[in-house]
Amino acid sequence: MDTDIHASLWLWAAFNIGILVLLVVDLGIFHREAHAVSVREAALWTVTWVSLAMAFDLGVYLLADPEPGLAFLTGYVIELSLSVDNIFVFVLLFAYFAVPPAYQHRVLFWGILSVILMRGSVIVAGSVLVEQLHWILYVFGALLIISAWRMATQGGGHDDPSQNPAVRFIRRFFPVTENYEGHRFFVRRDGVFMVTPLFIVLVALNTTDLVFAIDSIPAIFAITHDPFIVYTSNLCAVMGLRSMYFLLAGVVDRFHYLQFGLSVILAFVGTKMLLEDVYEVPIAASLGVIAAVITVAVAASLVRPKDQVAASEDSHPESPHPA
């Protein structure tokens, strides 16, 4: 994509200030008191975050031209789709650590701040590599195809949270309180600094997101090399991830074909990146393919529920091999 939007420093400043203001309003006004987020509240917040992202995309469209606006929308859809896998992990982590519902939003909120810094650094580094070393695109493409194969063959399996290297490091070198201490991450007991289980969960979430960033960020570079579009589309999707979790946590397991759909998307954008110097797939076509894959995966999950698939497999056991 050929656009000077990434060179406008005031746009970078305005976007980041806007993100910080929204985070302050979120925690300082609407979630000042820790409470369990209801489905209705989550739905309202999800609509809010998606509407803000679309309003921003309209601004990009008007300030630049249709191409970066379409690139933002495509990157946003890719990131939002891949974020569904994050929701599976959130469900696993919160269940494993028995995080009280009233504290889950606070963990996700502070996790977002870490994600902004972490993903921002990864995007800057990726942009420099793409600009200086064009062949790195082939590496990104290969990594995406490998990730697609792993996601398709592993069936969405995730690692045991207790084996997370960062979690094991914290537990080894810092004393951890036996129980949750309200919404606090740190406490002092008899002059001894201690971390709480809530901080352990925060560390687990952040390290897990770093792994997801390795997939999602290169995927957006397959759509555009403009660091501003990559960064803003990524962050806009991440900002809405918390409300999506509370909205979908109870039903996300029903979309059992979505993991396969996500693997198809990763394979598609990886192949697109590998063939970039041979044939450049139009952004509109990429958006159409991604939207179609998601639609088919969700529809298939609803038409053929998970329990129906399991029942079918049980009723047709694999035939024994002849002796």
C-alpha cells in the first residue's frame, strides 16, 4: 500500500492519546468498583468498541483514501477472528486459577496496557525488518503456514497453565499468597513483599498474548506494510477483546469448527505473503475470503453441533484392521 498516513506523527499521537483516554474512562468510571460483568453489559461494550473501530476506519478512509481504509478493516477482521483463540485461553486460565468473576475484568484491563506496549514494540520491530529486509516476508509467510498446520492438527489444544515458564519463574523467586487478596496484585505481609494469584494470572495472560502476537501481527503485514494501519487495526481489535470474552465465554466452545476456519485464514494470508512478488491479491478479495471462511465455520458449527459430531463418531467406530 502506498500512503503517507504512517508519516503523520500527529495521527500516532492522537490515536494513542485516544486509547489512553478510553482506558481511563473504562476503569475510572464504568469499572471503578470490581464486579462480575453481565452478558448485557458485555454486549453493550462490544457494540461500543466495534462502533469506535468503524468510526476510526471511516476517519482513515476520509483522511487518506479507500485503500488504507479497506486495509484497516481487513486487518481488524483478521485480528478479531484470531482473538477468538485468546478467548479459549482466557476461559482455561480463569478456570484453572479459579479467578472470581468480579476480578476478571481488572486482570484483562491491566493486561491490555501490557499488550499495547508489547505489541507496539513487536510492530515497530516488524516494520523495520520488512522495510530493511524484504525477504523477511517469506519468513513471516512460512511461520503463518506452520501455525495454520499446528492449529488444524492440534484441534485447538492449549498448554497446561502451570507449565508456563513465566508463571514458574514468578512462583520460584517470589512468595505468593495462598488466597486472592481482593483485586490487588501485590501485598506486604510482616514486611515481606508478596505477589497474589491475581498477578500470576496477569503474567500468564501477557505471556500467552505474546505467542498469539507472533501469528496475528505477521498476518496483518500480509495485508499492508503501513505500520500505522498494522498498529491501529491490531490495537482496536485488542481493545474490544475484553468485552468479547465476557460475551462469548459461555458459548465459544460451540463454535468447534472455528479453529479449523482460523487455520484456513492463517494458511491463506501466509500463502498470500509468499506469493506477494508473483501476484498481489487485492485487499478487497482478501477481506472477502476471510469473511467467507469465518461465516462458513460459524454456520457449520451451528448446523452440526459438537455433541452431534461426537455422537456420530461414537456410532461409527473405526473398523479394526484385519489380522
